[in-house]
Amino acid sequence: MSQEHGPLMLLHLGQVPTVVASSSEAAQEIMKTHDLLFASRPNSTILNTLLYGCKDIAFSPYGEYWRQLKSIVTSRLLSNAQVKSYQNIREEETSRMMGALEESHGSYIDVTPLFDSLAEKIMCRVAIGRAYDGARLTSILKMYLTMFTRFSVGTYFPWFWWVDRVSGLLGKAEEATKKLDEFLEDVIEEHVNKKRGDDEGQDIIDILLNTQKDKTTGFTFERDTIKAVIMDIFGGGIDNTSTNLEWVLSELIRNPRVMQNLQKEIAEIAQGRSKITEQDLEKMQYLKAVVKESLRMHPPVPLLLPRIVTQDVKLMGYDISSGTQVLVNVWKMGRDSTVWEEPEEFRPERFLTNSINYKGQHFEWLPFGAGRRTCPGVLFSVVIIELAIANIVYKFDLALPNGTKHEDLDMSEKYGITVHRKFPLVVSASPRF
Ligand code: HEM
């Protein structure tokens, strides 16, 4: 549609006027020039049900509460130093995933459950201190996270919010939230009651409990806020990271030239060691370019999270009324042929010569958004992705089933807030040495 109607479209999604911006110029006006006016999120009964009245970061309306909470997240929970301190967890869980690949002994396996489990275990250990092995949390999370993708009549026809009650959608959302809430209550109680030594390292619940007691912040919050932040980390961290891993690996399999270049770079840096560590990643410029190129073609959240305009404003010369919902189409921007040479080609080399970084300053490439509402988990997820991919392609040669040629790998997408592969990525992994 953006091809046909241009970089700014007005759609009426039910009763909700929605502007879709699909060019870097439009994105820059939204997330830089007028960032403050576009810094809020739309609200709905279902989101309020799932997130304690939107007490989280991602869906909280713009205002003092959100500002204070986001500042805690970026300065205390996901700062550079804090992300570094989670290194052991990432390396241990990556080794565990590698073990599962080894145990497949070259038979065909679906890699998605491996990536889901890797991301889930890392997020759990970082956020709540343990991986909680076993199916209970996994099934609670599955039930809870799918609620964000269910169609809600009330979101698009606010007067008809009761339809979601009659259809049972709100009941299911309440049930899923209650189950996760009960689980998190137990985990928080464990944290409050146990006496942890300083040397045990702090998980996110510890940090939030300490912040709650810290009067110098001038910000008071209740336990619901702690639970809502943990829900954001599960919601924002697990699915997006796992999906990105699927797409990077798919593109590498489809592009043997790129795979060979990457294996060569990794082998030179690894010097025959048995695995890749996080220290090695800093030297792997081609790997970094591969991940960025994958995020260009397959941004896991292709329309970012919706924003809402809080004042009448002019956007690219058009009048946009206060209350309009705004989606930024980063999928289209990543494939814009006026910006990218041969945009349908997977060519990581373009990121070796441009200066695009993860700071959200290059408006033609925004897989994590930009401005006030940008993703605070960028550094954390990128290092998980780089470490997993580096280890997999260093240790294994991958092949598709039934002699499928690499160029025939189906790259269809499945519709959702997060865009997954439509078909599972099934490969055989043969040890390279
Ligand atoms: C590949 C992985 C990830 C991708 C592609 C991704 C993408 C995004 C995007 C597109 C947004 C919306 C930005 C905007 O509206 O401008 C966002 C917001 C957010 N993300 Fe991520 N994310 C990822 C990983 C994570 C991780 C690991 C965490 C937490 C540990 C996280 C937590 C959040 C939160 C809390 C927000 C809301 C920020 C706000 O509204 O102020 N994300 N993310």
C-alpha cells in the first residue's frame, strides 16, 4: 500500500484514524523534529488488563510516571555496565543451546524452539534470577504473550469494548494475567525473604526492590510496577530476540557467499579455540554487519509500537489531528530502493562502509525505533544474537532437508506484531571440526 499511496497514508482502522509513515523523512519528523508530540501510546481495555492499567514502560502514556520509570530502566537495569554483568548468563545459555545442537547428531531439527528457549532462559535469569526449568513458566508465558496478538474489537471500536467481554477475550486476558501475576508474586516474595549475598549478582527484581527503597530517586512505585516491568522484559525480549535469530540464520543459509565470509572471519579470530566468547565479538566486524543487514530486511517489529499524537501537528505538510494513531513502517524503509542499492539483496558489506549504528540516529534504518520511545533493550539483545550466531556458524555447517537448495529456502513471513518465519527453519547441523 505504501508503494501505491506514498510515504504518508491515513487509514481508518475501525474508529481509529491511523497514519502510516513509510519514509526516513517522515520517520525523522515523527521521532526527532516532533518527538515529544508523538511520544505517547494508544490505550485499550485489553492492554490495561494485561499490564496493570499500563503501568509498564512500553504502553504507559507519555508523562512523569513513564519518564521516571524509563530512566530507571536505562540507567539501572539495562545500562552498559549492567548488560555486561549478565555476560556469564549469556555464555552459559549459549553453551547449553550449542549442546542441544550437538546432540542432534546431524539429523534435521527445527531451530525455533532452541532460539525460543535460549531467549527465554536468558531473560528469566536476568529478570527473575532463575531459568525456572520446566513447562510451567513456558506455558504461562505462551498463554500471556499470545494475548498481545489477539484481535480485540475494543481496540478499533472503543464504543464496542464490551464485545471483547462477550466473546471471552477479556476473560482470557484476565486469566493469563492472573496466572503470570501469581507466578511473579511468588518470585518477588522469594526475593524479599531470602538473604542474598552481595557476590551473588543482582537480577532485575533485586534492583527494582532496592530502587523502591531508595528515597533519593523521588519516585515511588508499587509492586504492580515491578511486575509490569518484568512483563515488558518477557514481552519485548524473548520473542523479538528469537525471531531475529531465525532470520539471521535463514539469510546465512540462503547466501552461501556471506556464510563463507562469516565463517572465515570467525575462524581467524577464534584461532582454533573451542568456542566464541563475548570478548571475541568486538573484533567481528562482518558478523556485526550480517546482523544489521538482517535487521534491515527483517525488522522483528516492522511497524514499531503504535504511537499517538497528543497535539494537532503538521507532518510533511499534512495536518494531523491530536489523538491520531501513528505507525512507522520500518519494514518498507529498509527496502526503499531510493535509499538502498538493490534492497532485496542480502549484502552485509553495505554496513561495513556506512556509519549506521544502534543509536537511532539514522532514520533509514530503525529496527529498534528512535527518540524518547526507543527500545532500551538494544545492546542486550544484539549481544545475545551475535554470540549465538557466531558460535553456531563457527562450529557447524548447516544444510536444508531433502536436498532443498539454499536459494529455495522459503522466506515467507507470518503476520503479527512481531514477524516470524511462516514455515519452521529446519536444518541439519554437522560439526565442522
Ligand atoms: C531483537 C530484539 C528487539 C527488537 C527488534 C526490539 C524492538 C523494539 C521496538 C521496535 C520498540 C518500539 C520503539 C518505538 O516505538 O520507537 C521497542 C520498545 C521496547 N523494547 Fe524492545 N526490542 C528488542 C529487544 C528488547 C529487549 C531484550 C528488551 C528488554 C530486556 C526490550 C524492551 C523494550 C521496552 C521496555 C520497550 C518500550 C520502550 C518505550 O516505550 O519507552 N526490547 N523494542
